[in-house]
Amino acid sequence: MNVWPISGASVDASGRRRRGVPVLISGVLLLALTACGGGGGSGAGSADGGKAKGADAARTKQSEAVVTISPKSGAKSVDTTGALKVSASKGRLTTVEVKDDKGAKIAGSITGGGTAWTPATHLAASTRYTVHAVAKDSAGRQAAEDSTFTTLTPQNTFIGNFTPEDGSTVGVGMPFSVRFTRGITHPADVKKAITITTEPAVDVEGHWFGNDRLDFRPEQYWKSGTKVTVKMNLDGVEGRKGVYGKQAKTIKFTIGRNQVSVVDAKAHQMKVTQDGKVVKTLPVTTGKPGYDTWNGQMVISERLRVTRMNSETVNLGSEYDIKDVPDAMRLTDSGTFIHGNYWGGGAFGNYNSSHGCIGLRDLRGGYDRGLPAGWFFDHSIIGDVVVVKHSHDRTVDPANGLNGWNMSWEKWKA
């Protein structure tokens, strides 16, 4: 085969070409490179390369899922209820994490097939929260969003004064009772913020007395040895318009031995039972005609070794003023006590002579602990039950003291 110089090459007088060789070599290399690049048959390599590029593009394409968090990041004075919302469009939420400024997580649930998340509880006031949410689209690609906001600082607040005290051991009739410093107009929100767990487990329900008191109890008296844990998560709860709780406490108490004392106003005696067995029978005097003692189940709510009793405080005029009543234990808010009586003479076990209280024989100063009043005081605790029968008065109002046991379970739950 003849090889001709390419256009632009020349031949000198001796017959040798100038610049032809290097051009020819370049041409051969060009042909070789072209042949190598086009090898492999029918362009198969080019098709595979296209598929790989398509897969890479799918993997690196931005997720179609869109995560939305309300309130927006940087928001301040955010409401503690109803403002926090997380949602996803064109995808489903897989992770939502909300933490306060101490790192505590806020419980919540993903709903609507992954389209929304809502908190299980209200938020605390004056608190900084961070939100991290992740959603996936139909191709499994993730999209994430973050937000940081601060809740409102309330101008008006309330707390709940509660009984029994943390760490106490109480009788089987003791409810957990909360009296609020402001009237509550959002009772469901406040009630939801107080949770009670027990060991062993028992159903405990709350009941409102008016708009400022909420009591919790089981259907029957507590079982001895029950451990009760109360969590009052009132911080940030809007109890009434513009008035927020500022309390977050955990209270624990234990139920002691079962002591229920039954007073027979007609027989003028009281039988003290522990765990269902009569351990003592004591002579008593109850309310005389016109001042009859309430019937019903009453819970000891206060114990006073010595106290003053003045009839004017219970709207009975100047009937009496005794400055040193010994061994007194409160049964109602209205002033019914079971107490030591050193002035009753022969009334104990024989006739009713009081202005509505239950009297037990005692000495002035209560120094003899073997007498009925001293013995009963020393063997009683807050939460013990005193039941009065056969009096001529009606049953005590369930709201008068810690005496919700005089209400049926159905009414209590309603």
C-alpha cells in the first residue's frame, strides 16, 4: 500500500519529505485510538454506562417529601397548648423528636398514616424547645427539618395545694386531694395533667368539687401496702383564660394498715377495727338533739394534740369556747372532730351531749395515754376512716372534708 503525504507536506531536492513522518505517525495513532474506543461490538458499553448514570441520578435526586414544623424556628411567646404541630406532605414522617432545654423528651404520636405528629401533653411555660423531624418519600429518600422556639411567660399563675404530703403513710380512706389557688374553667386540661399510678395497680378516678378542688380515689378503700405515685404536671397548663399553672411535682405516699372505726350514735360506742378485726371498743358521746352528728363515712384529715374550739367559728354563737381540747382529729371542713373530752362527766357510753362532735373520755391536757381519747389518737393516722351510724342527722356531704366515699362510684366518675 502506498502512503502519501497529507496535504501541506513537501519534498526537498533529495526526495525526502519534510514534516511528513510526524504527520503520518499521528494519523496512525489516531486510527488506533479510534479502533480501541469503538471496540466491544454493537455499542454495548455505551448502553450500560447510561443505565449506571440513571441509577446514580435517582439516588442523588432530592426527596420529594416536605416536612413542616409549626411554630417556625426562632418563634417566641409560643402558646403551651395547640401551637406545636409537625406534618409531612408527599411523604411520611419517620422520626419526630422534641426536647426541652434540659434534654427531656416530649412524648407524642405520629398519626394520619405518617402525615402528622402531635404532642401527648402540653408544653411547659418559659421553656426553649428544639424539634427534629424526618420524613421519607415513596422512593425512600429522606427529608429533614429543625426548629427551635420558646414558650410564653405567663403573667397570671396558679398552683395546687395538695394532701397527703410526699413520703407519708396514710390510712385506707385517704384520697389525693388538690385545692387550686384560682378557680379552674378548663377542668379537663387540668385533670389530664395530674396522673396517678399505683402498685399494685388499681383504677383511680378524679372528681371535681366546685371549680377549685379535685380529689382522686379508687372505687373501694385502698388496699394496705399500696404505693401511690402522683405526677402533677401543671406547669404551662391554662387552667382558665390567661392563667397558667406553674407547678411540676411528683408526690409519693404509701397506704398503711386498714383501720376503720364504726361509731354507733344510738349505742354510744365505737368499735375500732384493724384489717377487719375489732381491736378496741370505746364508749363515746355524739351530738345531742338539735346538734346531731353527721352520719356516713368520714376521713381523718388533721391531727392536733391540743386545739381551741370556739362555737363562733362554726356559726353557733357563744355556745362554747374551750381553749385546750386534747387529742382532736378533724373529720369535716365544717368543724366536726373526734376528740378528747374532759368535761363530759358520765355521758360517755350513756347519752349524747356534744354539739356535733364525737367525744372520747380524756383528762385535761391529755396526759393519760391509756384513756380512750389518748389511746385512739395514738393509734390513728391521717386517712383513717370513722363511720357514724344511727344518728338522727343526714349523711355528711361528700365535699365536706375528704368524704367522697359517701358518693357512689358512678356519680364519682361522672
